[in-house]
Amino acid sequence: MEPLLLTYQNYGLQLWLFLLFLVIVLGLWLILLHRQVRHLRRSYGALLTSSDGNDLGELLGMYVEQMRLAASKADQLTETSEQMEKKLRNSIQRMGLVRFNAFEGTGGEQSFAVALLDDEGDGVVVSSLQGRAESRVYAKPVKKWDSTYSLSVEEREAIALALSERG
């Protein structure tokens, strides 16, 4: 303990001056840090407030809710689209039309065969035979591009046209 007291007596003033200098430097540093924190708080507050004075947290909440609504609407539209696609599979998507003269002595190709089919070749082929004094209409079911009923050359041609063309 005696060497410590001797050191204090010899260098006490310098030690106190050094400690005072250290306190002043730390105080200045504390003031500088306080200013920086205050500046950061102002900047943060300005960042969280929009130009019209609204809180950006509330705005973000509104945008998130709008995004949820948009996603929900997109899901509904996807579901509706899938339902429509299922219905369209069975709709008429292909058509073939052949006009011809059914009887000798008639002109203008007034007779016809029309195939109305979905994308898988299911549907109907309708034939109309026009003569001078009479008219006949025939309808035959079609499954997978063929019918269980006998088909005329024109009806087969109408089905082949439907197969080759999208309409």
C-alpha cells in the first residue's frame, strides 16, 4: 500500500488531470452520440410518415389487405376458368361442311353434310338431301370420329374436314 501512496503523492495531480480530460472526452462523445440518436429518430419518424401525414405502417397494412383481396379474386378467377374449361371440352369445337348435288338434274350443290364435333370427335353429323320435289334431313351420332350408323361419302368427308380444321 505504501508504494501506491507514494505514487499518488508524486503523480496525483497528473492522474487527476488525466481523469478530468478523460471525463471531458467521454462527455463530448456522449453529446455527439445523443445528437446522432436524435437525428436518427427524426429520420426514422419521417420515414414512417407519408407525405400526406399518414402512418406508413397503416398504409402497408392497407396494401397487404388489398393484396390478400387480389389473391382471393385471382383464386376465384382461376376456379371459374377451370370450370369453364371443363364445360368447353364438350362444346362444338370442330366443324366440317361438304356441299354436293344429291340427285341428278339438280344444280347449285343444295345438299350438304355438316359435322359438329367437340375436340375429342364426339358430336353429330347432319345431312340434308335436296331434290326438286323433296327434301330429306338425317342426323347421326358421332363418337371418336366415327358413327355406329353407316355414313355416306359426304358425311365421312365432313368428319374428316372437322378433324383437320379447328372452328
